[in-house]
Amino acid sequence: MSTLDAHASGGHHEEGSYLSGPPGMISRIWQWASTVDHKKIGVMYLVAVLTMFFLGGVAALAVRYELLDPVRTVVTQMEVDGVMTEVVSTTGQRLDPIAKIIGADDANQAYNRLFTLHGAVMVFMFIVPSIPASLGNFFLPIMIGAKDVAFPRLNLLSWYIYVVGSTFGVLSIIMGGVDTGWTFYTPYSTSTDADHIRVVFMVLAAFILGFSSILTGLNFVVTVHKLRAPGMGWFDMPLFIWGLYATSIIQVLATPVIGITLFLLIFERVMHIGIFDPAMGGDPVLYQHFFWFYSHPVVYVMILPGMGIISELLAVHSRKHIFGYRAIAFSSLGIAAVSFLVWGHHIFTAMGELAAILFSGLTFLVAIPTAIKVFNWIATLYKGSIAINTPMLYGLIFLFTFSIGGLTGLPLATLSTDLHLHDSYYVVAHFHYVMMGGTVMAFMGGIHHWWPKMFGKMYNEWGGMLGATIVFIGFNITFFTQFFLGTQGMPRRYANYVDEFQTLHVISTYGSWILLLGFLVHLVTLLHSLIAGEKAPANPWGGLTLEWETESPPIEHNFHHEPVCTHGPYDFDTVVPPHCDPKDYPLPSNPGSH
Amino acid sequence: MTTMTDTNNPPVPERIAKHPNFWRNRKHAEHFRNHDEEFDAAKFGMWLFLTTEVLLFAGIFVAYAVFRMMYPDAWSNGSHYLDWRFGGANTVVLLISSWTAASAVRCAQMNNQKWLKINLIITILCAFIFLWVKLQFEYFVKLGDGKAPGTFFSYPNAHDAHEQLWWSLYYMGTGLHALHVVIGAGLLCWVLVRSIKYQAYGPGEYTMVENSALYWHIVDLIWIFLFPLLYLVH
């Protein structure tokens, strides 16, 4: 891929970086608030989703804090006025102060609200929009050589819808929060807190956020179809784009179903239409079918963009042509297709034997395209010239943690073992290994990989690697222990437990503090880069995809001239990367350049 | 319909001819290579959006199917409560409006400004007739009888305990559809206003007419499924 030579065609007109703007605070803010530039919208999404990640993370830390010790009733004998008296007290209600603040009855209810808050914020406001809406928005058009997404105004609208939706969610939290769990299962979600609006607000938040998700997905599908650079066929696209494309298809096809589900749920709650209420002949299991028909495909909305990022990171930082390009591309579509057929595995116990067997079998199918990807990534690394830096470290962490997450899913798909493991901490650990060990690790890797391009500043490599290492250690300490807890019978969503589980719970909670430390190191490193980072070159990693051809940060319209695609995204063997010295990037096919 | 040339239209007033919204003055957005690409993208986006509409209503249809299997008597009674003549009349109204919406697109392609507006007006009128029939002869009458959704249900002569559920689903399905009728009519009004004020649509620029008409067709199509399921099947 190469842009038509700007200098040969008479130099380029002066065009500033997308970050430059008019002087004055007010006009700067207005410029960002009214922008239709996909890059600015991507950055705005990045700020928004990271804020939500912080909020959800605080809730997670509070949940782990409560679990440091079980609730114990302590009876002490004290001498009062010369008489021995028994004084009864309880310990381990660590969330009591928070319970007072949020108006919960006791620490247990505060715990229930906080894990709901953690789930709802992390799922609907962080992880679903995280990669596609931030890095995807910023890089999808650039990587296919377009000036913008197909519908720029719709793109801005979807950001505002996201903000409105998140506002409803935060409002619900400020009012005291909900304790329904992020899945809003009926009849609980339709009957608790009957005199209060906050459950409606939280459901409404998820409903509104769905529109934002649909619009982003729709925009991306059309952009990929219509705006690829001349010469860029479907199989010349970077694999990140394939990942986003598969994601977008799921977003468009699955999100409307959660739309109607939450729409019915709101009416169920405010006027008891009875569709999900067994007392009126309705069926709560129908709610679960509807809910998971969206919410299972959506876990692939969460992971597919991460897989796309990993394909980029591993290829660029090991300077190897990605192994099995088509296999990875098609496996993304394969995962998207299978994702619609497996929702039943969330409700094995609520359906007949035959249906459960079918869903179990279909669930195993997901393992095939997923394993194809992992094998191809490992084969890509083989004999590559691997650079150890933060993005590559996160790529390797992803391979490690995501593989554990994927493999531990198989016992959950198996009916006989699932009977023992379901609704236990094993599920929590599996889910977090896939979502956090998968998506969040890929997201962090992607942020570091593209940071120089997005903001034109290098980050401190040691700071980044230190953060990644601490995150990796903290993550495994937090969640690996939970596999043991789960297999030993610790149920999920409980604020209290029997004494035997305490050691593992304490280790897990300490792990969550290490995780916090790791993310703080990242925060400091990235803020330091923004304030005092070295100026980034146009192509710091020697990447071949189109975003490395334009300046860092990119100019307002991405490219001075429409780029023409002349080589594949991973042809490291035959092409010297743009803006790079051939001496630094010797080609095996051309020994003379050594 | 014969092709209309500009000579068949009254001369374009100066104010409109110079207005950037006049269809001859429309330029494609700068991130597209040409106008055709922009049109294709917009139309493709609209079709994807229509897919989401189908999936949105899929929830209603699935719930209908599930409860129909669970409570066949209540469902049979339910459709007997509805008068097929009102539903049928509304079906005819929507079919006519779909035809005029399609004609409006054709008129824009042919630069027939007069009939573009007439077709749009007929379509919008049909939307109002639909809503009027729905409210005046169906919703209001039934709500008066106590055949209301959820907690408001107070119909004393129900034969089956689950008829309440039928009415809930009836109001959810037709209500959501009516909301789409209102949105569709709103889109078409927007198109009408712009074509009156600026002659904004013509052979080179009819994306908005086409996409609004597509939206209107999906509204029609959903009704084509709701009508027999609710009114005709016993």
C-alpha cells in the first residue's frame, strides 16, 4: 500500500493535524463537541469508555473488598459492672459504610448493588463499545484508506446516544443503584424496588446504548463495503478490519432483539403487561431466551475486535507475514455465524434434554474457529523477529490468558460438568479470562500500539512493560484462584461464604489490588507521554498498513492524496515499511539491503 | 409514467435555483468519491437498518407464537374480539400508501416535481387515516370496554384467564407498529417540506425520498404480518 507520492505531484497543501484547532477554550470544546471527524469521535469514545472502565473497576474493587472475609458472628465475654456478659457483634460486613451512603439496607444489599453496577457498566458501557467505538472509529477508515466513515454525522449521533444512555445508567447508580444483576432477570427485575424508578433507568440505559451500538455497527459495515481504497480487495484488508466487520454484523443483527426485550421489560415493570410474569401466564424463561439471543452473540462483539488487534500486534511486532490470513478472516465470520446459535447454553437447566444437547453441541463449534485463530497466531510468531515491547507483551499475555479462558469454556459447554460448575466462581473466572484476559488485554495492547499514531507522542516503553507485567500478575492472581473456588463449590454473586474459602478469596482480593496498581502505572505512563512524550515518528513500529503512511498524528483528512493499495498488509518479506530506513528493515528477498 | 423534462415543470424560481439544497446544486460529501457511491452507501445503510427493524419485531412475533402454543383458547378468543373489517381497511390504506410512496420515488427520478409532492401528500394522508382508524375505532373502543394492557385490564366478560396476555401483546405489537407509522410519516413530511421549499429532490438527488419510502415499505410489510396473525387467524 502506498500513497501516491505527495512530493512528486507538486507538494501537498498545508493541512494541520486533526488535533490542532482554533485558539480559545470555548471554541476548542465546541469544535470537539460538534465534530464529525471519525478520529476525534474515536478519541471522545476512548475517554468515555475509559471513564466507565474506571467506574466499573471501582465497583469490582469494592466487591472484592467485601469478600476479604466471611461474615462472622463474634461472641465475647466481657465483664460489665462485675458481671460477665456476652456481647454479640458481627465482623466482615466491610461494605457497611457504603451501604449507608447509597441507602442500602445492609452490607449484603450494597454488595448486590455493586456487583450489578460492575456488570452493567462493564458490559453495556465499557466492553461492548470499547474497541470498536474507540480504536475502531479512529483506525477503520484510515486502515482502508478512506477519509471518514460512510455516515460521519450518524457517528457523532451514536456518541451522543452513548453519552445519554450512560447518563441514565449513572443516574440510576447515584439514586442508589440496582441489585438485579446485569442480566435483569424477571420476575426479580420487575418486582424489586417497586416504588423506585432506578431499575427503569438502568434498563433504559441499556436500551438506549443499544441504538448507539447499532449505529456504529451499521456505519462500519457500509464503510467497509463502500469506502475501501482503490486496489484494496476484501483479502487485502488488515485483519483488524475483518474483526470489526464481523463484530459489526453481530451488532446490527443481535442488538434489535435486546431492544425489544428491554422495551417489553420496561412495560412489564411500569404496567405489568405480564409477558414475563408467571402469575399472569407469562414466561420468565422467554425473557432469558430473548436476553441471551442478544447477550451471547454480544460476547463475540466484545472479543472479535480484540482478536483483530492481536492479529495486527503479533504480525507487526514479529515482522512476519500473518500465518493463515484467510483462515483468520473467515474464522471471524465463522464465530459471528455460530454466535447466533448458542444462546441456550446460558439456560441449560431451563430447557428440555434434547434442546440442551443441541445447544451443547453447537457451543463446542465455537471452539473450532477460535482455535484456528490461536494456532495461526502462534505460527505467526514462529521464527519471527520478535520485538519485546508493550504491544507485543500484551499480545503474548492475550495468547496465554485467552487460551485459558477459551479452554475452560469447554467444561461449561459440557452438560454433565456444567451441572457442577454452573453459577459458581468457575464461570466468573472463565468469563473474566475471556473478557479481561482477552478483550481488555488486546485493548491495552492496541492502545499502546496505536498511541503514537493517535497522539503523536511516544510513551515510555519501560513504563508500559512494567504496567503490563503487573497487570498480568495481578490478573492471574485475581482470577486463577476463582477456578479453584468454583470447582470447590463457591457460588457466584454471594456476599458471604463458609470459612474454608477464605484463603482463596483473600488471595483473589490481593490480586485485584495488584491489578489496580498495574493500571495506575499505565495511567501515569500514558499521561506522562501526553505531557512530556517524545514526538512520535510516522511509523515507529515499521507497520505496513495504511495508518502508518500518514503523519503522527494524522492530518484532518487522513491522507494528502487518496491512497492506492499496492501490497498486502503483512508483506514484511517484500516491502520496506513507509517512512522507514531500508537498512533497519532488511528484506530476506533482497540481501543487498543488509 | 412518461419522462418529464424541465420544460414540463414550471420554471424554477431564482431563489430556489441558487439554493444549495436545490437538487441540481447538491454536491456529494467529500469523503465519497462521487455521488453514486454516496447514494449506494446510504441505500445500503438503510437496508441494514431495515434488517434491525425486522429483528426488533421478531421479538413480538416470537412471543406471539409461544403464547399461542401455550394458550390457544385465549388467542382464538382474542382474534374474535377484533373486527377484521377495520384491520382490512387499514391494510388497504397502507398498501395504497406504499404504492404512492414508490411512485414518489419514481417522480423524483423523473423530475416530476408536482406529482412527487402529490404522492407524498397522499402517503402522509394514508398514515393519518391509518392512525385515525386505529385510535377511533379500535384502541378507544377497546380501552372503553376494559380490554386494556397489563394492570389496566378490567374486561369483565373474558372467557379465558389469559386473554389479558393477549391484549398486552396486541397493544405492544400494534403500538410499536403505530410508533413506526408516526416516525415514517415524520420522515415523509420532512421530504415533502424540503421538496416544497427547495425542490430538493430530482433525478440526481433522491436518496432521502428513496430511503424514506423504503422505511415506509417496512412499516407496511410489518403490518402485512401483524394483520393476519392478530385479526384473521383464530
